Amino acid sequence: MDPQLLRSIWPVFSAETREQIQSIGAKVLGMEGPSTARDADLLPSLKRLVHSLKGSAASLGLDDIEQVVHAIEDGLAHTRTDAGLPRDAVESMLRGLSGIEAAMARGDAGQSPKVEGLTALLKSLGREVAVTEAASVASGLAAKGLEVLDFLEASLSALCSPDVPDRAAVVRKAMERARGLRGLALEGGASRVATLAEAAALGFARMEPGGDPASLAASDVAGTLVEMRGRLDAVKPVAAVTRAVEALKAVPAQAAPEAMTPGTPVSAPEARASSAEHTVRVSVKTLDSLALQVELLVSGRSQQARRSEGYRALSDGTHEVLRHLERAASQLSLTGGGPALDSLRSGVALMRTMQKRLLEVSREAHRDGEQLALVAQVARDDLRDLRMVPASQLLEPLRRTVREVSARLSKDVALELAGGDVRLDRRILDALKDPLLHLVRNAIDHGLETPEERRSVGKPETGRLTVRVVPRGARIAVVVEDDGYGLSPDRVRATAVRRGLLTEEAAARLSDSQAARLVFQPGFSTREQVTATSGRGVGLDVVQATAARLQGSVDVDFWAGQGTRFTVDLPLTLAAALGLLVRTGTTVSAIPSDSVERVLRLMPEDVGTVAGRVVARVDGSQLTFLSLTEAIGLPRLPLAIDSGRVQMAALVVVGGDKVLYAIDEVVGQQEIVVRSLGKHLQSVRHLAGAAVLDDGRVVPVLNAPELVRAARPETRSSSTESRRPRILVCDDALTTRFAMKSLLEIAGFPVVTAADGEEAWGILERTPCQLVVSDWQMPRLDGVGLARRIKAHATLHSTPIILVTSLDSPEDRAAGLEAGADGYLVKREVERGKLLELVRQLLPARA
């Protein structure tokens, strides 16, 4: 097929083929082993799907894909519904489908959709491939094939003429010669030529009655013969096209638009033609663009409503002005008034007219706003329905994955899927495919035992793996659970130490829950050797990154010897949603309204401390109570409740977890469109993105699941214990300050900076820092003065300080150390790595 034409057809073919592969895989698994309770239509529907896919691949000239599907079709030819398929046949067919999927992925990337390991795949499917098709053609098929082809083209030309003496005889001879060529091609291993010859024979059979059906068939046969000559006579492609075009000159014009695709079996398209009238395939890119426009429409509606409120406020203000003017006119009339009174009364009349018109504009704006709101709501609902797809599209392909991975690892695994009828946003479904695949592979490889190990501990030999999608109101949970070993915190700690992620002391301080979450660290793997399944250190970090990008979170639970459960919490859709705008200090943030159960006022007596944890009593329950400013990484601000006043708080709920966050004010609620903040801020877990308000302000949108997860006691202690020490760098030279900051950050330390000693002191008073690196000579407060102030402070006196300066005399060094500096470096020593060496010496337990 012409490459440009193939590129234009490829998106539709790719989408259809992936759906067919998914259905074929599910039906092949359903055919495994004998069964008398199997649906009688299962095998026929499977054969129809395979036949349709073979025809589509053949029509586009995708030989590799066609050969694999043809081999699968041959394997199904003599299968009975009750007998089913043997296990090795099922595995071979699934490998063939995986090979086709890989070829489709290459085609999506603009490469040639070749199936890797084609010969081995065909052999496993029962088809011996002794020589390539090109070698067969070269060894004698070409000469005989071109002779038959000349005869077939002559027959086609004869049948296209209005007067044919014996139409049936011409058709019969053409079919015999075409079938003879098919047999010759099969003997030579030229499967594509054999397929084309069979298609030509069927096309000639359809030409026998004459009339419009013959015209349609003539167009079909002509295209088939063009492709056949291209394969048999590659030296003369132009002549082949010319002959076919000449043969088509006699074809009636009305036949061309409805012509079937060359090489497609005649029985395939009719059933799909009627359904094509009711469905349309739309690219994901088009849907994304449409979604953006609808979200902008929703945002525009909010801005329009704000302007409508402005009109109403102007109208009220105009009314007040009129009252003052009328009062002034009454007072002037008592004094005689004169020309001034007449002028004032004219102004009042004019003002009344303007007020009336302003009221009309305000009503029209309100009416237009209501209509726009209705249109926006309908458009958003329709688009949501368009984007919402059943979760079964995400779950069903896992059957093949589990089958292939478990066979490779020699493990028996029973997969249970649930929640396939739950509908979710297509963007979420597409983004979840790879993370869910990682979780499933991880569960089989790391979680489930071998049959021998399970038998030795009294478990059934077949491991159980459950993947379910659970609706949670406006959110969903994707749960992957196994009944295997159970995650081992001790093993995770040891791996983290061995791979340099933590020191032994830091690892020992982690609780079991904190240690378990280390599996989401980039580069983490407990496998000692790299295998085809795992050991590369890539996998669960992808799950966490994807969940954060989708405004969600991931968590892990485990039970020793009983199993492990991973839960990915996500929104149901990524479309525009209601956001609650809250103020903390001078910062306004948005929290998705579906995650805020209510906003309440807390009295001082409602708040207390339990086991070192601040809690608040709400409806008889004690809930964790935290400051929102601290949770989103801002300096802690004094709370109203600290001074005995009433404190406002938002009750954030995700799943069954509830947390109270202290806020200063509820600014309002409005539709927000969450925008991504890009890859540079992906690591900031509490941020789901940003939104533009109707007044033009940009506000951060908080990630509610992460806020709830971070409030758990074990997570909060983890954030303080496992976090690397923060270092304060102080230097009045921007270049030096930036150089030292970069050096320390590359080594993995969080760094804050200051331009002089006074600024550094202000940072130390409100932000915990575990070490200070400071220049000596600075304005306002120099390094020596800063060192003296730190060492004299009641709580900061133990903070190590390193002086970095160009002063290198023994007197200067002695003065610096006398002021309390724990280290003294000359600036040229920084470049030699002395700074990092000294930092690690002063922070041995945590660096």
C-alpha cells in the first residue's frame, strides 16, 4: 500500500485492531481447556474476530501481522467449543497477540509494523516457515504467476465489457486459474500471494451475475491484481498499475466510491457497515482539545457571572447617588433654587434614565449568564459521557499479562477482576495502563510464592491476585492485592541501605509503614539480579509519579505471610470541578470541594493532645488537627486557637480517612480548571496543579489524598526522621551563593539561601536548619557575628556552622574558630570537594 495512504488510515486501523486484540485475547482465555458450560457463541465469535483482523491486515499489506493472525485462525479451524484449546495453544496464541501489539506500537511511532521473531511465533502456532516469501518467488513462482496474472487481467477486461458471449465460462476459467495459482503459492511458501489469489477467485465469482454487483467486484479484483503483480513483477510496477487502470476504464463510475478494500474477504465488511453509521472514531487529541475548550467555557461562565455581579453593584450604587441628588434638589427648592435647581433636576432625570438602562443590562447579563451556564453544563456532561469508558478496558488486558508472566516464572496464579463496569475518564485510564501493569508484574514476581513454597506453608498451590476498581463517590480506588509473602519491611530497609538511599541509623529509625513506602523511591528494587521481569529499579516509582500527576495518591498495606495490597486513589474525571478557596496567612489555595466534607469553627476546649498528637473533637470523634500552612510547606503561622480564640477548620475526607486542617478564612467556591505545573514540580506531592480564578488570580490546587496521607502519624514522623538535613548557605555574592547551593543540592541536601547575616538569622528563627555555611565579610551582620549569635541562642547553639572565606591567615582562622565556627574553609578549597567532606563530618548520623 502507498505509504502516505497507510499513514492516513493507520490511526483508525490501530484503534480498531487494539480493540480486536483485547477481545480475541479474552475469548482465547475463555476457550482454554474442555468445558460443557461454555457459551455456544464463544468460538464462532472468536473466529469472526480473527477473520476480520486478518482481512484488515491483508488489505493494508501488513504481511507479518496477517501471517500471525492466519496461523491463529488455522489453530482455531478444527477446535470444538466443548473441547476447548490446550494450554500450550493458548499460550502460543497469546504470544502471537503480544507480538502484534508490539508491531502496532512500532507503527504508532512511525516505524515499520514488523513482528519480531516472526518465524519462531509461526512455528509455535503450528506453521513451519522453511524459506521466505521472496526466496520462493525467486525460485520459480514468478514466471508461472505472471503467466496466470496476464490471463486473469485479460479475463477481467473481458468481463468489464458489455457484451460477453459466455460470461459464466469466463468466470469459471478465471476462478480455476486463480485457485491454481493459490495452490502453487502455498507450496512455495508465498502466503501473501496465495491470499491475493483466493481473493481474486472470490471476486470473479461475484462478477458472474453482471450488473452493479459485478461493477463493485471488478473494482475489488482490479486492486487485488495490482498488488499481486507488484509482488510477482517488482521490476515493472508502473506497467502493472497501467494494466489495472486500463482494466478499470470500463468499470461504471458508481462502483468506485463503494468499492471494498483490496484483498478483504467478501464476508467481512457487511456486518460492520450498519454499525459504522451509528458510531464515529475520534482521536484522543481531538477529545483533549474539545475538553480544553469546554473547560474554558466553564471558566468563562464564572467570569461572566462576576461581571453580572458588578453590574448589579453599579445599579445599587446609582440608586444611592440618586437619593443624594434628590435630597439636594429638595433643599435647593426650599431656598428658591433658580437655574441651579433646574440643572440639578435635569441631571437627576438623566441619571434615572441611566439607572433604568443599567438595570436592563444587568438583567440581560444575568439571563445570558444563566443560558451560558446551561450550555456549559450540557456540553460538559456530554463530553464527560464521551470520555468516560468502562474500567474493563483497563482490566481485561491484564489476563494475558498475568498468563505470560506467571508462565515465565513457573507460578500458578488465579486472577480475579472486579469493577469492570465502573466508568472513568479515558485520560485516567490511558495514564493508568503502565502503572497498573507494573503493580501486577510486581505482585506476581515479588509477592506470590512458587507452588512448592505455598504448599510447604499450607497454602493452595495457586496464588490469588485480585485487581478491582472501587467507586468512592467522585473518586475511584484501583486496588491490587495478592495473598503471597507479604511485603517485608526488614528486607526493604536492608535494600535501602545497600543501595545508598539511607544510612543504617536512619533505616533503623523508620517504622514498618515508613519502610514500606520506600518501595516507591526511584531506583528501588529488592532483586539482586536483573531479569526479564524485574530488577531494573523501574516500576513502583512510576506508580507514585502517575498518581500525583492525576491528582491522586498511592498507598501500600501488608500482612506478613498473608499478602500485600496497593491502593491507588484517583479522581473519577479530570474535567473542571468545584474548588473551595481557603486563605491561610496571605496565601489563597483551592481544595477540591468533593474532598471537603464541611467547614467548622473549633472552640479552644475542642482541641487537645493525645500521645503527642494534636487532635480536635468533632461529633464525638477525635480527629488529627494540623495547620494547613505547615502541610503545604510554608512557615508555621500562629493559629487563632493558640491565643484562645475560635479557629476555623476544613474537614478533608478521602475514602474513610478524615483530617482537620486549620485555615483562616473561606474565600469562596467556584469552578476551577486544574492545570499541570510541569515536570519541574512533580515532586511537590501536596500540589495537584494550579487554577486561574475568575478575577485572574492564579492559585495552587491542593492534592487532597496526599494531604490526608501526610497527616498519618507514621507519615509525619517519617517526614521529620528520614528527611535529609536542610543547610543554610549565606553569602553576599550571588555567584558564590549559587555555586555552593548547587554543589550541596547535587549531593542530595535541601538548601535555603540568604544574602547576609541578618537575613540568615531571620530564616533560622522560623525554618529549622541542621547546618549553616556562611561567608565572613558581609553587610549588616558578618559571618563571625552570625556564629556568635547562633552559639549564644538557647535552642540553636548546637547547630554546626562552617565559615567559608578568602581570609587565610592564622589569625583570621583563629578568630573564626573562637567565635564558635565548627569548620573553617578558604574559598578555593570548596572546589576541591573539601566543603562536602566537612559537611559529612559534621552531620555523620544523617548525611
